Amino acid sequence: MRINTNVASLTAQEAGTNTNKKLTSSLEKLSSGLAINKASDNAAGMAIADKLRTQASSLGQAVANGNSASALIQIADKAMSEQSNILDIIKTKLLQTATATTSTAGQEAISKDIAKLMEQLDNIATQTNYNGIQLLQAGSAADGSAASALTFQMGERSLDTINSSSGVQANLLGLSLNTMKTNLTTTGQAESIHGNTREINSSNARSLLVKIDDAITQLNGWRSDFGSTQNQVESAVRNLATAQTNIKAAESVIRDVDYAQESAHFNKQNIIAQAGTYAMSQANALQQGVMRLLQ
């Protein structure tokens, strides 16, 4: 029997140290709720989980982009809806002017009313914007050219985009009504495009109906394009939201701790640690047997 080196005690200490490390790791997982707290816990799992987390975050931002895009399109659609109402009213007034029962004074009053309505149509095109982005035209009322197409980022890859309608110019110039407006507002009074009278009369009102019908058709085409884009965006948002949920679930399987399993593991290691402490005390007690040989 040897007393200089207590091999049994050293073995018990080594086992106890390893058990305590396992207990510490188990407590870390139970307190954080994560099965992977550092790369050494699961190197491959950490790499996969981190990639899934990045993908889920990217899809979350894409969903936010889609909701913003839907709001933008709604603003443009409601503005064009009001412009459509204005054109409907103008057409109604032209029909009223075209009939023989409307007097000359009435025709002049209607002409002034139409001029104001057309001015408001232009104002809507100029004022409609989202976060400073012009939606129905580019530039000011004087030089309002067609608005550029808008690109919405709807995915994690650079190519995952949806484009809005291009060439929208929902002002008098884009609807080919600018000449009509100019003639109506010359010298502050209504004038005919086809004659020298200062109001729209029954004859030229009929010719202007064609221009208004063309403008309504053009505006409805732009609204239809925006509606199709919104349907596409909303479909993409639903798909992205589903994908994000499933990706987060996949990440959870790898990264999150199973409390039932980890609790059982902790209790097991705790019992082993207590047994190790007892074994260590017994290993130290064995050395006392040497004293009996020396008595």
C-alpha cells in the first residue's frame, strides 16, 4: 500500500472535475434556453443555425418592404381613384353642355368649373407622394414627366424584386388634356379649342368627350397595373411570412434547448457529482488503513 500518491483520490478528482464541467454546461443551457451557447457546443450546428437566423432576418425585412410597398401602392391608387372621379364629373358636365337646353351663361359657368376640376387633377398628381417619392409624375407641375418605375426588394437575393408600373404620368400632360386646360383658362375665362367663343359650346363639347374618354381609359390602365403589382406584392408577403416561420422553426430545432431532455441530463450529472464526492471521501479513507500496519 502506498500513501505518497493517492491514485484512487486523483482518479475520483478527475472524474469529479469532468462531471462539474458537464454540470456547468448544463446549467448554462438551462439558464439561457439555448443548446448552443458557444461554437464548441456544436460547431456544425452553430454554423447552420447562424445561417438560418440570417435568412430569417432577411425575410423579415423583405416582409416589411412588402408591407411598405403595399402602402405606397394604396396611396397611388386612392389618388388616381379621385382623379377618375374628377374625369367622371368633367364628362358629366360636358354632356350637360352638349345638350340644347343649356344656355350660353350656363355653358360659361360649366367651363369655369371644368377648368378648376382640371387644375385639381394636376394638383393631385403633383402632391401624391410616399416619403418624398413622387408616385404619379416626376418633377413639378410645370415639368411633370412620367414617374420612374419603382423596384421593391422582396427577398434575400438581389434578383428577388418586384417592379411597379413604369411611365405613369397621371397629370394633364400625360392624359393629353393640357391643351384643353390652357384654352379654358386663357385670360381667366373659358375659350373654345375649336372656335373663338369664350366657353365650351354644345358642338365642341362633343369632341372633347372623346379626349375625356381616352383620358379615363389611360388612367384606368395605370390603376389596373398598380392593382396587379399590389396583388403580386401581397402574395409575396404571404409566401415570405410562411417561409420565415418555417426557417425560424428549423433554427429552433438546432439552437434551442430541449428543457425536458436537458433537465434529465442535469439531474443525472448532479447525482454523479454527489456520488463522486462520496467516492473521493472513501479514497482518502483508504489511506488511513496504512496506519494500522504501523501500530
